[in-house]
Amino acid sequence: MARLLGWSLSYGNYIIALLMWWQSDWFIAIGTLLLGFVVFGIIRSKLRNDSIPPAQREYPYDDYAIATWYLSRNHCFRLPDEPKEKTDNGECETCEDDGSGCRTCAERK
């Protein structure tokens, strides 16, 4: 899911511009491409500022890393490291702790 979101942030603009070129005219496709750079930049910036902690925002992140941070912070999805056993002591199935740092897990409680 993170790869799909990262891929769409990277190449979604070009796909939309190609679809516009196929559906209408190359002039409209160029306008869509230029507008898409602005829109996808705003979306990328919003995801980055919403999910990456302020102490770590000074580092450069690619689209995949932004998508991974966003999904892990807002939707409690993590990249699979090792299979985990289910615990019945109130811990989140995907988080390492009690889910207090995960917005989705905190809302479930």
C-alpha cells in the first residue's frame, strides 16, 4: 500500500496528463501537467507535514518514505519486518507499543 501511494505521488501527475492528452488535446495536457505539479506538490507537502515528526523534518524524504510515514502514523500500517504474535494485553496488532503514538489506535480506544 505504501509503494502504491509513493508511486502515485511520483508518477500520478504524468499519468493524468497522458490521459488528458489522449482524451482531448496536447495543449490541455500540458496545462494539466503544470497544474498537476502544483497539486501533487501540495499533497506531498501536506502528507509530509502531517505525518513526519518535527524533529525529523530536516531530512530529505522521497515519495515512498513520505507514504510509509503517513500510513504508519495515520492508518497504523507498518512495513512487515517479522511476523508478530497476537497479544491480548491491549496492544495494537501492528504497533510495537500500546498504540498511543498511532492516531488510528488511539481513536479505537
